[in-house]
Amino acid sequence: MATHWPLIGALFFSLCVFVHSSALFYPKSAIDVKPGRCPKHLYGFPSRFHCNCDDDCVDDHKCCEYSCGMVCVPPAIVRLECPNTHGSVGACVEECTCDNDCGSGKKCCSNGCGHVCTTPITVKPGFCMPSLNCLGAPSCAEDGNCQGDKKCCHSLGCGMVCKEPY
């Protein structure tokens, strides 16, 4: 029996090395990553300094890298909103009362008189900086028409153009 202890010790040591190396070389599962993405710029005060992953952060906050290091901040989330209906009046029907009444990615939106299932517009995080010069011909109607992180912004004399947000 005494001759088995070195073998048992070697097996236990091997198991510990395997478990430790697995934690080092395999990334955390997608379950540990919270929805949304890190804001391009740090606004306000982080909820925590010195984080390593999203699980270190409270609520829906994410662990993001900035010049001050890794900090916990609220995520930048793409929102889907109802199109602007100011100045227009649609049919006075009540097709829906909430988004759950609509299928296939549509939202229950006011059309100026009633509520209808409507394809929402995409609103990306960030802000449009005022533009004092024309940046080209109109190229978008909403953020969803712009590639990547770009937003659809007013450009003086040119209509709406895709620009990097602030």
C-alpha cells in the first residue's frame, strides 16, 4: 500500500496542473460576457476600477479598457426605436398596444393618430458632433444605414451623412 502513495501523489499533481492550465489557455465562455459593447469614450465616473472581466462588474456594466486602465462602465447598446412621426398623420387604427402584438422584429408605434406595427429604426450609441462644413451628398436616413459604429448625423447644407460618433 505504501508504494501506491507516490503514484497517487503524481496523479493528483497532474490533475492540478491540467485544471490550472485549462483555466489559463481556454477563454471564458460566452455566458460570462454581458450584452452590449464598451463605449468608445469614457463618460462619467466608472462603477469600479481594476476589473478583469464583465463578471467583476455590477448589474449590466462591462469591463472596458481606457487610458486609465480596465474599468466597469454601463454598456453602449444599440437601441431600436419608433420612427419620428412629427407632422404626419396615419390611419386612425389601433393595430397593436405593445411590441409583443407585433411579429418579425417590428415595434408598436404611433403613426400620428393610431398605433401600427412598424419596422424600427436603429439608434447607435454616441453623439453627433455639430458639422460646419458639407461632408458630401446625403448618405443615410438613420444610424442603421451607416457601417460599423458610425452614426447618421446632420451635416450643414448636405443633409444626413455617416460620421464617427463622439
